[in-house]
Amino acid sequence: MKAFTCIAILAALATGSAFAQTPPQTSTRKVDGTDNVYIFRYGGHHPMFVVTPRGVIATDPIS
């Protein structure tokens, strides 16, 4: 019975902490001095997008 109680408590703590986490901050901004170049920030990631007449070029550099 003690093992079941310990497992139930650990499961409740793990579930509660998962819901308490905040999502990463996101933003999109145009790069100053450029035409159609944008940086999208998602947490620690900073992919860049270049919009051209023929399509979009996307990069995802390794941080």
C-alpha cells in the first residue's frame, strides 16, 4: 500500500509541474535595413525568413 501511495504522490507532483511550465516566448521582427528579411524567435531558436518574388527561403541555424 505504501508503494501505491508513493507512486500516486509522485504522479501528482509530476503532472502539476508539467502544467505549471510557461510556454517559450515568441516574436517576429523585420531586420532593420533589409527588404523582406524577418527573424522569428521561439525560445532560444532564431530562424530567419527571406521573402522573394519566387518564394520564401527559411533558415534554422543550430544554436
